[in-house]
Amino acid sequence: MSITIAFYMNRKFAQVEPSMIAADWARFGDEAFLCAKAGIKIIHLDVMDGLFVPNLSMGPDMVLAIKKSCRDLILDVHLMIYSPDRFIETFAESGADEITFHFEATEDIEYVKNYIKKCNKKVGIAIKPETSETLLVKYLDNVDKILIMTVEPGFGGRKFLPDMLKKVRFLRSIGFNGDIQVDGGIDLKSGEESILAGANRLVSGTYFFNQSDRAMTVRQFNILCEKFVQ
Ligand code: DX5
Ligand code: ZN
């Protein structure tokens, strides 16, 4: 089913979402523009605080710059920061369309969840590899997306952890029908395994930006995304 038809039929569809941490940062805006030109609808923007993960990346000004230069792109902001509530409004005002925070980064999941909702943004909850998926069960109401980290967060280019797919299968088995995103080490092989496990959003950084023909890469991902069964 084509993404457009699925979208208007309000059916869930699967898609690839480039993680901009792996893009050429000297040409960040151009890279986002080229993603859109290649048929990408959503890009993934990793925000890191140097404490929750041992790395620093971008802030709200970068989100604003991308929103201004590529208005058609949906911006999925992945907050790898402690006390994410401090920055929800800033990222919402900077153009984030979706804000994902980490289960491990706050004492009050419901508060952060509701704060994002109050800012009229889609809300996602992410879990690290060592966090059990069963801890999410009581927080799934009104959550648009669960992000399953398939690498230890903090850097692009890490190896995919296939064991994490049991978390995807578990969420689908208990009837979670929001989006399930996998993030880290996603290429065509791990992407297909993830789709078959029930994920419908593939975040790909290093693999995606290492390919010279972006449009071809998007088409290759779209073919395996067709295997997604809701
Ligand atoms: C890791 C980030 C991911 C990662 C994806 O902390 O959340 O988005 O950068 O990049 P690759 O595909 O290179 O693992
Ligand atoms: Zn990410």
C-alpha cells in the first residue's frame, strides 16, 4: 500500500527516517533538503546533553533552522537528556513535530508525557537496551510512539542489537498499536527484521548517509516497509 493512501486511510504504514547525527554537519541544511528530495517525510534529530549519554549534539536553534529551510519535513526530536521537561516547550516552539523522551531520564513519566501533549506535539517514550519493555506497560495510554533503542544510545555507527526486537514483538503482543520506532544500526537487513517484528518506523543514520544514491536507498527501504503488517 502506498504511503499516501495509507496516510489518508488512517492506516499505519512503515517508513525509513534518516538520523541526522550521521549527516554531513558542514552541509546540515542541504542534507535535510536532499532527504526531502529523495522522498523522505520525517527526519530524526538526536539531542544529547553529555550526561544522559556521553556525547553532545544539537539544540533547539538547529531544529528551528531545519524547520525554516525544509518546511515539508516532519521533525522527530529524540531527547537523550536528563529532566527533559526543562526543554519541551523550547523544542516545541523551535519546530519539533514529535518529541521523544527517555523513560530513564525522568522521575515523572506521566508529567513529561502530558507536557508534550499540552504543547500539541506527538509524544514518544524511548527505552535503552538495558530497560525492560514491561516497565512501559502502565504508561502506554495516549502515547503516539515507543522508540526501542537497538544500540546503546549516544553515537551513530554502532552495531544493531537483534535481541531488542523481542521488545517490539512484546508491545505488539499486548495490543499496542501506536508507532514503534527502532533506532540504531538500521540498514536494509536489520530494517527488514524490525519490520517483520512489528516496527513501522526505521531510524537509519550511518547506513543511510553512507549510500550515494539517496532516492534509490529510500526506494529499497520502501520495498521492505511494504512487508509491515498492522
Ligand atoms: C543514537 C541515536 C540514533 C543513531 C542512529 O544515540 O539515537 O539515532 O544516531 O544512527 P546509526 O543508524 O548510525 O546507528
Ligand atoms: Zn535517535
